[in-house]
Amino acid sequence: MVLRRILGIVTTVIAVVSLAVQPRSTAAAEPIKLDTQCFDVPGITNCLDDTFLTYWRSNGGLPVFGYPITAAANEVNPDTQQNYLTQWLERNRFELHPENAGTPYEVLLGLLGKERLSQLGREIEPREAGPVDGCLWFEQTGHNVCDQAGNLGFKSYWQSHGLKIDGLDNYARSLQLFGLPLTSAKSETNANGDTVVTQWFERARLEWHPSNPDEFKVLLGLLGKEIIDGRSQPTPPTPPTDPCAATPNSVSARINPAKCGPAGTTFTFDLYGFQANEEVGFWISDPNGINIGTADTLNIGPSGELIGVPFRTTGFYPGTWQFTMQGSTSGHTAIIYFTIIQ
């Protein structure tokens, strides 16, 4: 009787089962080359012209941005999917935004800290517990920025460096240059093989080098070079994923032989925890949350459980399904989750 009713609902389920906007390009104006600076440095063959040179000189130059490692060329921004005249430097990326012509924001920096973390397959770290005395607290991302030795370290460096933009205070200028912190400060091994205290920001990575002279104890990571180099490396194959991993665990129930399988798989259900001889209702929910069931109930029997109930899934479409039983007296619910895979 129990199996006949359950098979009836399965039959009902099978019957139910059977029943870009293209990115907009922004044309970059042809730059007027009024000034050019090249660098007599081994391995550096690209120059900066007046499109980005004035910006480079007035906002920190070599220590902040490094040498140019590509020529200026049109490139699609990974965040906006729009096309901008772009030039990569060792520590950052310059973009020319003609829509901002005549404003301090005609040249913008890339979010290289965020992009490099993504390239490495790393997630933005969880929020810290709260503000730390003597540190800068960023509520937006939940991280502190602190000094590493007295008045030297990431906090002092962050506060003393920033883009020269009229109308902004020092905090806002630093925010324009570095962005918000994405991690806490901790030891990491950088691309050069040095293990140093490191903190990642939206546009930069700060590294603490205690053996350097004071003015060079904080260095900016070569994020531009690392991202460009990373693009030329083959992408490692994605490891196979467990197709059952995302399927929730059953509640007061068991499923065998696994939580997932292709359509046509026969699972075995065990459901327990009900009162002896209790009337129990049951139904199935499809991957879209639609419930398919019957008003009838069945008697659970003196043991308060059902063991070894076969459940065949012929005709079920892919997605996570839910089989539910609920006691009419106790209100106890037993749930089986199973996923139909391609």
C-alpha cells in the first residue's frame, strides 16, 4: 500500500516533467604626443608619451607606478567591458577616459589588486572582528590597516601617498590611489620568492621589507607585471568537482547509493523519527520549488519509520529535487534531497 501510493506520486511527477546587449565601446581619441620619456633600463623597451606621462610624473612616478611594460593600446576593461586606451606599468594600469576630459579623472587606475587576487583564484578575506587601536579601520570591507614598526608601515604609507586631485582631502586622495583593503596584513610569499608581511588593496599590494632603509620599508607589489605574466601562462585544468557536493544533506532520512545520479536512477529512501502508527503526508518538490503531491496520507506503521523504499527517477529533469514526509500528529518532517545530473 505504501509503495503503491509513493509510486503514484512518482507517476504524477513524471507526467508533470513531460508536460545580450553587446558591450558599448568608447572610442579613444587619438592622443597628441607632446612629450615622451623612454628609459635606459634593461628589459624596458616601452616609453611614456604625454597621454600618460604627466599623470605618471605628478602622482608618484617610478616608486608608485614602476616602468611601462606595454605600449599604449586600446583594451577592454574587465569591469566595465568598455574599450579604453590603456598602458600597463609594473605596478598599475593607466586608462584614458575621454568621457572625463577636462577633469582630474581623465586618467584612471585599474583595480589591479582585485584582478590579481582573482587571477590567483583567491577570495576576498572575511571581515575582521572590528577596529584595532592605532589602526585605520575600513568599515566598507571590514579590515584594519596598521603600522608594522612605530610610525612606519602600511598605515603611514597609505596616509602619506595619494593622487594629486584638487578638492579631495588626504584620505580621499589615498583612497583613489590604493582603494579599500581586501585582506588583513599577514606573511605571504611574493612573485620574487620573498616572504614578507603583505596586505592587498583594490588597486595595490603593500609589502613590508624591514631590512630596507626607512623610506623603502614599504614597497608596492609589481601587480601590473604579475597580471601580464599570468596571462601568458597556461591555465591549469579545472579539477573535477563532486556533482553531489551542492546537494543538501537529508533531514531525519537517508538516501542510497548517493545524493545524485542521472535520470532513471533508482534511489533507496529511509525516513524515520515519526510516532508509531502515525498518519503521514508526503509530496515532491521539483527544482523550481513546485510541490507535487496528494491529499492522501499513509500509516507509518508501529516502528515510526520507512526503510528501503525504492524511488525510481525515470523522466526527471536535471536539478535538485526534494521528497518530504510530515507526520499529521507530531508535525515531524523527514526530507530527502537528491540531484538529477546530466
